[in-house]
Amino acid sequence: MGTVQEQRETPANAALQSGLTPRKILVTGGAGYIGSHTVHMLLAQGHDVTVVDNLSKGHRHNVPAERLHELNLSDTAALVRLMREKQCEAVIHFAAFIAVGESMREPARYFINNVSGSLSLLDAMVQAEVKHIVFSSTAAVYGNPHTTPILEDFPIQAVNPYGESKVMVETLLGWFDPIHHLTSVCLRYFNASGCDPDSLLGEEHEPETHLIPLLLRAVQTGNPVTVFGDDYPTPDGTCIRDYIHVNDLAQAHILAVEYLIGGGTSEKFNVGTGTGHSVMETIRAVETVTGQKVPYVVGTRREGDPPSLVASSNKLRERLGWSPRYADLRTIVEHAWKFASRK
Ligand SMILES: NC(=O)c1ccc[n+]([C@@H]2O[C@H](COP(=O)([O-])OP(=O)(O)OC[C@H]3O[C@@H](n4cnc5c(N)ncnc54)[C@H](O)[C@@H]3O)[C@@H](O)[C@H]2O)c1
């Protein structure tokens, strides 16, 4: 059996047949959760994709072997060679460490990997004359916003090194545009979730820190999951988050690449559905989908967890014509459950 992508890759002329121009795109972190879904969608649309991933967190089985280049972002010279050889037109940059709690314990690892790694990539892009980048930013750049829905012009005030590392890369991009004419789209995602219903791709973080896979794991193992606080100022006392389907995120990246290649100026966009769901609502959705009770215990609040994080994605909808296909929580959970129960 080949990889997920090999089984489903469409002919290279698929993009032409559908009226799209095939693009040569470098994807960093393409063996990870969101990256692999985006690579899958790009290949299905007929684009020519080169993946860079050091497999520190991602999975070899997520990417066709001939697409994968096992490289660290820090290897500037190798990135230059690869981008020149593949004649890349744009980069989609997912590669980063992503765990907020770990970043509070080991900030240096986060700043080195996420900031120095991105700087090495930007340096390589300048040398190889690649002019466009779509960057995985995060709702964490807003810290603890006082109101929702969150707009792109809300104050930037990260409250942990992970979020700060993303703020720093956004700042770097702000300098590379006027100096090197390198245009960027920063996509500030809210809670990526679900998986592609038609492939074998899914969420396989280790350790897993995201709510939906943890709830599904609790159902499967019987080991209770901890709900961090039920005394927040929300209707049921638990935190509210905006769950965005990973395929809708992938689509936003492809639209952003087209926007930049088409001459669009540097921008920052939120990516969420605009609807928030509490932890308890998410537990109920998992119980409905699985037909089983979710074992859970209520613990204390986690430091730095804002009560509610919900995006306004109006700017992305209006400017890039994006709209989520799988906006309801139940569908997201159904897709995640299909993956979790595949064995
Ligand atoms: N998952 C979410 O809910 C979420 C929310 C907001 C933002 N993001 C951002 O989206 C991006 C992707 O997240 P994900 O959930 O897919 O994470 P992931 O851990 O599944 O994927 C990240 C990938 O990057 C690779 N990588 C890390 N450092 C590297 C380096 N120095 N060189 C080469 N490869 C490297 C890893 O091996 C992994 O395959 C990250 O930048 C993350 O900060 C994720």
C-alpha cells in the first residue's frame, strides 16, 4: 500500500482541465496535520508540490515519498537549492512547534525553531527569488481579547512564547515586503479540527493537546479527559472556541497563494467560522456522533486560557471569496471520529 496521497493524486493536468493555472509550491511542514491536508488538496487540484519537513513531529506516511524532502528549516543553503531546482513560485509555511504549554517551559526551543527557522526560510526565498509566502499564524497573537468576535485589527498581545514566536514572524514578514518585495498572507487560524473525510489523513499530534481528538480518545480508552475550568463567564462555564475544519483551512491557503501570485498585497486574515462552541457543547457533539458517553473530570483553569476565542472571518470572505464548507461542529466531529475509529 502506498501513502495516502499517492492513492489519490490526480494527473498533473488536473488544474488545467479545471481552468486553474498549475502552480509550483513549496510547503514546509507538509507532513504535519494541516500541512498534509493542504498538500493533498493542492495535488488534487493539479499543482506541483514540494514538501520540506524534518519529521520532528510530522509523519512520513502523510506525503508521497517523491514529494518529501527531509530538511530542517535552518538549512538555508539546501532550501535555496531546492527552490531553484523546483522553480518554486510561492511558499506555504506551516513548519513550527505548536504546543503552548511546552513553549512556557522551553521558550528557547520555540524561538529557535519557529523564529530562526522562519528567518532562514525567508533568507532562502530572497536568494532563490521566490516572492510570495502564506504563513501559518494563530489566534494566539491576540492573547486574551476582551471581546469577540475578534477582528484583525485587535491589539496584538501574545501571552505565551508560542504566540509571541508567531508575532515575531509576522513582524519579519512586515520588513521583507518593503525591502525585498516579498509579499505575504498571514492566516491567523483558530482551532483547526476534523480531517479530510475522503482520505486517510487525520490529526496525529504527539502529545495530543487538542480537544476533539482528546475527547475521542477518552471515548475509546475510557480514561477521563480533564475539562480545565467550569467557572468561566460563559453560558455553561466552560471555555468557548471557534472550530475550523482542516479542509476549509487548506482551501484558505490555496486562495491566499492565488491572491499573492495574482498581485495581491500583503495581508493578515483570521480563519474561523465565526461561531463558538463551549467545551461542554463539544462533549455533547462527541457523544451524539459516537453514541457513547465521554468520561471527563473537571479540573482547575489553565493559566492563560481566555474564556472565549471566536473569529470574525468577514475580511477573508470578502477579500478572497472564502467560505467554510464544513462549518458545523457535528460534521467536524464526524470526520474526526471516522479517522479515530479507522483501525
Ligand atoms: N493545529 C492548530 O489548531 C493550529 C492553530 C493555529 C495555528 N497553527 C499553526 O499551523 C501550523 C501547522 O500546525 P499543525 O497542527 O499541522 O502542526 P504539526 O505539528 O502537525 O505540523 C508541523 C510540521 O512541521 C514540521 N516541522 C517543525 N519544525 C520544523 C523544522 N524546523 N524544519 C522542518 N520541519 C519542521 C513537523 O515535523 C510537522 O510535520 C503551525 O505553524 C501551527 O503553529 C495550528
